[in-house]
Amino acid sequence: MRVVITRPAADAQPWVDALQAAGHEALALPLIHVAPAANTQPVVQAWDQWQDWQAVMFVSAQAVRYFFECRPTSARATWSSGPRCWATGPGTHKALLQAGVPEACIDSPVADAVQFDSEALWQRVGQQVKAGRPVLIVRGHDACATSDAAQVPAQVPATGTGRDWLAQQLQTAGATAHFVVAYERRSPAWTAAQLKQASQAAGDGSVWCFSSSQAITHLAQALPAQSWAHARCVATHARIAQTAQDLGFGEVHTSRPSLADVLRSLESLA
């Protein structure tokens, strides 16, 4: 079948290659453009405070990539006595290993977790949190939004998902959550040819693969008049699936986020 990969351009090619090797026709239509944060000084400051953190949580592989790219040569990052590194899923875990973090220093959800998200991560790390010591959460933000990149939020929302939910759990446990922005997300600047491909894929039986709710939001912005009633997709989290349903996708399936699981979901749709 024809499969549309919507991951950022830097992450899309391995998926395209794997899908083609499995016999599918793969099309990369990145729906999120990722770039380093315009202001990298807060990340440098976070590195200078490395020994102060009890843990550093990375929300994505991009968070790992851009955080470590800003590592100053003077940074005293020792693994034996330094903070734990938290990853929400296998992609982020792999990125930490590639960045040089020892396996023994990484905490992430178990391999057979139903979902890879902050809730699953908390099941692994909640008992090790020490009251009174800060946790750094490395994240991205929308380039059009403003952000005080390395501050503790004045007020954590009463309800939330993802990193907000994790910050709530840390506060309940007596710890504090600090945020630093390592990268920016932008909507893609699609060519006329890409817009045409996307419009065709809305009704020709193609299966869209979504790993981000924001990607779906950008898709709606790129094609505001498009009907998705005859479109199919595989989403890698229930919240992403709900966003696709809200946009009007006629057929929405949920899969665990690993490539192997997505391939099995695609096989079930053939």
C-alpha cells in the first residue's frame, strides 16, 4: 500500500527505507520542521548546572539531539555521579545512547509497555524521585510562541498531558520541574507538488502515519478546505488518534510507536 510518513525530514528516511523494504510505497511529507532554539543560552546554563539535577527528562529524540549539540566543552557531565536521563520511548532512548549516555544511566518505559509516554515513564521513575531536588525537562516549542526557556512554570495546570502531567507528579512528590527549550517546531513550507500529493493521499487509499498531534494540526492548516472523510491513518498514541478523528479522518487506527509495530498495523490494513 501507499504510506505517507509525516515525521520531520531528518527522521523520515529510515522509515521510508523500512517501508519500501517491506514492499510498501512510501512517501515522505514532513509535517513538522525542527530547528535549534533561537536562543541556546538557557541550554548552556542547564549544562552548567548539570550536577544540580537529579534527573534530566527528554521529551523526544530531537530534544536529545539539540540539547547535546549545545553541550559546552567546559561542561562537567559525569555519568557515575550525575543525574539520571529519562526517555519517554525507544526512539529517545536510542538517541541518548547515540549521544554517549551509558545504558545504566537511562530510565524509560519497559519494552512491552502499552504506550510510550510520560505516564508510562512515571511508572518506572516515580519511586526514585527525591523531594527537594530539581528535575530538568528538555523540550521543544512552537517557533511562533514565546517561551521563558529555562524557568519553573509559575503555575502547573491542574490537569495536563505529557510533560505538564509529569511536572504535576514531580510537584506532588516534593520535587520541582524546570523546563528548557532545546529546539523549535515550525509548520512545513510545502511546495505546490507536495500540496498536490497530500490532497491526493486524502482519498486514494493511502495510509497516513502520525506520531504527533501537532503534525495533524499543521496538515489542517496546509489544506484547510480538504475533506478527510475517506482518508486512513495510523496514529502512535490515543491522543494523536483523537486529533485525527477531530479533523475528520474516516478511518483511524492506533499503534504502538515502534517501526515494527507500525508495520504490523499496516499489514492488518492490507
